[in-house]
Amino acid sequence: MPQTLGAFLAMMVVMLFTINFQRASIQTQRKMLSSEVDVMANAVASEAMQYVAAKSFDAVIASGTMNPSNANVSMLTELSAFGGGIAYADALDIDDFDGVSHTVTYETGWGSDLTFVLDFDVHYVDEASGLASPTPTWTKEVTIEVSGQDIMISPIRLKRQFSPLWY
């Protein structure tokens, strides 16, 4: 009888050790997967920011109404006119991205796709203080927040400031 209890106790100790080892192994793999998904989210944000950078600073500059010889900050788009429910692909200038939500999906090949949601925020920045400005300035700040995957450590936020090329 004592040998049976000793064997049973030894089996329990080995089982507990195995369960803890497996749990630690799973946590390590989850952390690695989270890091990989975060890297992908950063790449998605960076690619979206490059897309925004390819757009004109403002509609009056894109139309040719404003150029370096007649630059007047009061002609720029008012903050209240930013966004307007435009789709990601239909944005013509930087402020059109304000309030846009865009989804990017990657097929993984094993049945569950990776879907990222990009949310855009655009506002003017006061050059002196670096804070948001309620009036037009020569600097716009774009913030892209990427979320959507439960396994992500935290949402990714990417910020960049833009000015007219001639400013």
C-alpha cells in the first residue's frame, strides 16, 4: 500500500510539472505570435501613412488655387470640413482621411484571416506649441490607430505631421 501511494504521488508531481511546462510553452508561443501580429500591424500602419503622404496637403493646393506665390493660410480647409464620410480610396487630400475607418484583411492560408482596422484622425497643429489648433495652420497631424486582433498586445498608433512641400 505505501508503494502505491508513493507511485501515485510521484505521478501527480510529474503531471503537475508537465502541465506547468506546457502552460509556460503556450504563453511563450502566444507572446511570440502577439509580437508578430504587432509587427504586421506596424507595417499596415506604415503603408497607410505612405498612402496618406502621397496625397495633396489641401484641396486648394491640389486644385491649383493656392501656390507659393499666393499662399494664404485662411484659404485652407476649415477643421469642421475635415473628413465627411469619404471612403479610404476616395480621399483626395490629407484632411479627407479624418474620421475614416478602413479594414485590411490578410489571408493566412490556414482558415483564420488576419483583419486589421485602421482609424484615422487629422487635425491642424500650432507650429509654436505643437498642440492641436482649431484654426488652419501650415501643419496637419495624421494619427493612424491599428486594432482588430485580440492577440495584439495593444493598438498600434502612428503619428506624422505634414506641411505643403513648398512651406
